[in-house]
Amino acid sequence: MTSPVVMVGLDDALGDVREIFEQAHLRHVLVVDEGRLVGVISERDVLIRLSPYVNSNMYTTRDLATLNMRVHQAVTRHPHSLHRNAQAIDAVRLFQFHRIGCIPVLDDEGVPVGIVTRGDLIRHFEAICATLCACVPPGRGAR
């Protein structure tokens, strides 16, 4: 799990969210209302809605207006989530059976405390493998 998690509000501008993705090198941010999770917005969600001409010399007023669209116009609501005490296998199963890019991790009140991505699971698996390999005598590993 990655923590602390980056969060935005429903009325934040997509242009601001795009800057968060660029500066923090993220692909997903959680959307909250009064501190509780209401959805997830991905970099792809934002890019689909922004005009491709925003960063060019050929932009129009209409192109720039796409930067002012609000998160509530692009958010994926009611995302699959996990409780902070969930096991890694619970995250694996959610990724396996649902077409999702991240899993918000919540406390007992539904407040986001982290986010799990496939990359987080791969790093966790790598750490487990490294620990197991350290326990295997040389020459006894997989072939």
C-alpha cells in the first residue's frame, strides 16, 4: 500500500488534477467528499476529457475550457476498496476479477488511508521472493 494518499475534491478542476499527475508521477488519485471516499479518478479519465490542443499553439477558448471541467464530471464512483486490515491476497483477487487500476484502502469510517496498485503487489511479491531466496542454500534454487 502507498500512503499517504493523494486526494482531490469533487469540485476541483481537471487542469489541477492533471498537474498533480504530472508533478507527482501518479496514475490515480482518490476523490473525497467531507473526508470520505466517493470515487477514483485516473490519469486516463482526465486525458480523455481534455482537449488534445491544450498544450499546442492551435488551442481555442473551447480547448482551454476543458481544463476547467470538474472532477465530478470524470470520477469513477463507488470503487472497489479494501479495509486497512485486509490481506494482500484480497487485493490480488480484486485485481484478478475486476478491471481496475487501483484499490483504495479505507479505515473503519471510510476515510482513505492508502492506495494499492499492481506495482505495490509486485514489489511485495519481490520482497517475499528475496526473503525466500535468502533462506535457500546456494545451488538449491529454481532451475
